[in-house]
Amino acid sequence: MLVWVVLISVVVMLVAAVAVLFLKDFLAVTAAASVVSLALSVLFVALQAPDVALAEAAVGAGVSSVIFALTLRRVGLWKLETKKDK
């Protein structure tokens, strides 16, 4: 059972990391980066390091995602472009 949790967590991390490379929308990139961090925290729980998992979930997915989103808003890149805007 633990092997499946680790395998699924690693696959989710890889898919989200590749999505970060190819997504054009910066908010989607921020969300995909937080998914990588959450999958890593699940991996830490599976490796029996719950304190590290809690810190990774709080800082990696929580605080850094909020900071990225606020930075995008401050810079002016947070708006989603539609086909009408182009």
C-alpha cells in the first residue's frame, strides 16, 4: 500500500512539474507549483517524517503560493487573458 502512495505522489509531482514548464498562465503555474509541494509533503508523510511534511505543506504550498499570487497581482500579470482580449 505504501508503495502505491509513493508512486502516485511521485507521478503527481512529475506531471505538475512538467505542467509548470509548459503552462502559459502565471496563476496556473502558481497552482501547479503548489501541487508539487503538496505531493512532496505526502511523500514526506509516507517516509514517516510528519514534521517535515507539515512544514513543507505550510511553507511550500501555503505561504509561497500566496506570495507568488500577490507578486503576480502587484506586477500586473495576474489577469487571465481570453480570446476577446487578444
